[in-house]
Amino acid sequence: MSMTDPIADMLTRIRNATAVGHKMVDIPASSIKASIAEVLYRKGFIRGFRRIDDGRQGILRVYLAYRSGKPMIVGLKRVSRPGCRVYAGASEIPRVMAGRGVAVLTTPRGVMTDTEAREQRVGGEVLLHVW
């Protein structure tokens, strides 16, 4: 099975796992996905993650976070897709859910949140929104 959008696959796996209350979800690893997991962890959307070496590309095991039985991730939306990339300059980075959500961007300085990108006055590709 060929994967045209591995990041969308990651988001779908996380969405499906939280929908049924799983404690963790395994995702084929890549450095960009690890960077996204790092941002989700820093913002409190997941409990943590680790990379597992399986002799192939590796597995990213993401530990999902819940509060009072409700998942911390309410929504995940892929913004930039392989067929339609979405870029934003430092001044036009979108606010998600009036600041309650987080936009995750990939910038020349690495993967970061919309707030971090604004603070560093750096734009980039808007990968996803999470709230």
C-alpha cells in the first residue's frame, strides 16, 4: 500500500485511537512525525512518545492523554497536503479556534507552534491544526 500523505495517516491513527479510548498508538516513524509528536507533547495534547527500532523505518509510539476520561485532542485537521501546500508568512499565521487550538508549522527553524513561529517572526508550511 503506497502512502501519499504520511502525516494525514498519523493524524487519522491518533484520531481513531482516541475515539476508542486507546492508551497509545503505533505509527510508522519519520523525523517530521517525531517533531510533530514533540510539539503535541509540549502543548499537553499527548502524554509522551518514543521511537522504537524495528530494524526497518522504526515505529513512533504515541501515548495519548485523557482528562476525566475525555481525550485531550478534540480535533485534528490536516491543513497543507501533498496536492495543495499551504504556506503562511510570519504575519499571516492562522489562529486556531480563537487561540484555543494550535497550528503546527514546519519552518526553516524546525517544527513549531503558531505562537512560537510568531514570536520568532518566522513563517512556513502550515501542517495541521489541533484543538
